[in-house]
Amino acid sequence: MIFKELRQNNTVYMLDKREGMKYTQGKVLNVGQPRIDTQLPTPGTMQMPQTVVDVTIEANGKTETYKFPDNVGVAAVGSVLFSTDKEGVLKEVQATISDCEQYLSQVDAKKEMLEQGKSLIAELDTTFKEKQEIENRISKIEKQQEEHISILKEMLSILKKES
């Protein structure tokens, strides 16, 4: 089914991808007549006027009207995917899973590239290398200082017990 074929009380399936993936269903309250979208095209694009339909949906206790292309059954508004059937949401979830798996499979390679990049910067940028060496020395000195303080505290504790 496409958006212009929706009728009152039909179900619309929504996948909100703002923070994770949240699936909800909405109820169609009203479907307007298809109309030519009068919104001006983005400068530099050759967009042709598009026929759209306004659909009022009630979901999660809220009622909102959305503008969809009239000849499709799946459309995104911001980070929310709307579909006239569950299959549209299912395909989006499957595509998202595939994207995530692909991304996660590259994590180790990206970490390696990050380390190689840092080494190259240290090799090519002498000020960066010097800064890194100074930070390492300061870190060592701070660690030694903490050890000395710990030893002094221990010695004071022993002296207090003896006196």
C-alpha cells in the first residue's frame, strides 16, 4: 500500500532511530488529497515538483500531520521511518543491522589505523613528538612522586607508633 491509499484507522508503522531503534505503531486519523508540493527546491538542485499527501497520525498519545510522497509506502521524516506495512520497517531494521555489523567489523582496523596515524604524526611533526615525550616524562614524575608520598606517609605512621 502507498501513502495516498491510506484510510482512516489504518495502521502506520514507525521506526525512530534518534536514540537506538524504537518501534511504534500509529493510527491514521485523516488522509488529505494528493497535491503538488509547493515547497521551493533546494538551490542548485533540479528537483521537479512532487505530488504529496498529508497524513494525520496518532501515536504515543500525540497527533501530528506529516507530508509524504503520495506514490511510496515507506518514507523518512527526520530520523523517523514511516511505513504503510511492517515489511518496510523490517527492511530498514535489517539494513541497520547490516550497517552496524559492517561498522563493528571495521573497529579493529580503525584502531590500528589510529595508532599508525599517531606514530606517523610523531615521526613527521617534531613538535608533536616533543610534546608527547614531555607528557610521558611528566607522567613518570607524577607516578614517582605518588610513590614517594606513599613511602613518606608509611614512614610517618611507623614513627608515630614508635613515639
